[in-house]
Amino acid sequence: MDEHDELGPSTVFAGYTIERLLGIGGMGRVYLAVHPHLPRKVALKVLHPGLTSDEYVASRFDREAAHVTRLEHHNIVQIYDRGREHGRLWITMQYVPGVTAADLIAAGPVPVERAVHIVSETAKALDFAHRAGVLHRDVKPANILIADPIAEDEPERVLLTDFGIAKALDETGRLTRTGMFAASLQNAAPEQFDTAVVLDHRADQYSLGCTFYHLLTGRPPVSR
């Protein structure tokens, strides 16, 4: 399957039945899919083969995904499974109906109180992950989900997604060898551009600060 091919409705991929495309990002496509054995819908991310075409990358991604599945937190999108199909790496995650913080920004700056809530909830996810020794490396509005409320008086639930994917790809050296970069350039901490630096939690904090600026102003802190 070519990396530009899109899986259509009713297509079966890795046992999951595709319902529709949810979104396209720099690392791959995300689909709404039906679990093959359970009455449950999942978000199925299929990574671009250009990022994951060699065996070392695949094995590193698999180990990182296995590590991230242990992150069970109210503000983190749960990872269910991962594998490889037709040469494509895939991962299934909790499906969260709603919008992303990037969708909110598309309509203009987010009110201060709501922006503070979104960033505070995202910070809880990062604190939990950092205590577990996991970095995100790509904190940005598009990776922050705002769940549809179940009840009118329910507090707005915020979840951070895509843990581990950027880390797995960065650490293989695949991205630097191909001249690509996993994280969003506008939100990346300066040390992420130096391969000699060992990243820590401060890189995620920097990116979260950039996200807060973006929410408040409607534009990223770095324009180009």
C-alpha cells in the first residue's frame, strides 16, 4: 500500500474495520475503526512507511509502544494494541469523541479561563508520564483532545494523545537520517534540535508553554 493511499470505509486493516478517516498528521493517518472482537470503536493510527520502513525502527517503536501502554491516567489517551500490517506500523488507541485544541484555535483565541483549564489538565498528564520516565516530545494543540461532555454539568475533560511515537522515531535516528523531525517545529524546545543533548521533562514543559501562548493568542509563538 502506498503511503498516500487512504483506507476507505469497510476496509479491514489488521483485523479492524475502518469506518472513516479522523485526521491526517505528519506521522500518519488516524481512522475510526471497529474492534474485531469487542463491541468497541477505537482510533487506529497507521504510520507513514517512509518513517518506519526498516526493522530497527519497527522494533524500537514496538518497545516504546509497549512501555506507553502502562500509562493509565484520566488525562492520557489509552493505547490498546500495536503491530505491523502490509509493511505499515499501526497502533490502536482509545477513541475520544470531541475536538482538538487546534480545532478550538481555528475559531480564534481561547478564553483565558478555558485555556488555563486545558493547559492545567494537560500538565497533569505530563506530570504523571514524567514520573513514569516517559517523555511526550510533541506537545501541541493538535495532540490535545477535548472530549464531548456526557452531561451538561460535566467538567470539560482534556486528554493528551500520541505519547511515545515521536520518542520511538527520534531515538532510532531514522528522522535525522532522512532529514525529518517528529515534533512540531513551532513548539519544539531548542535542545530538541541538538542530537547530542539528552532530553528531559523540561522539553515537554517548554512545548506546553508554547501551546498555552497559542491558545491565548490564536497564533503560535514562532511564526516561521
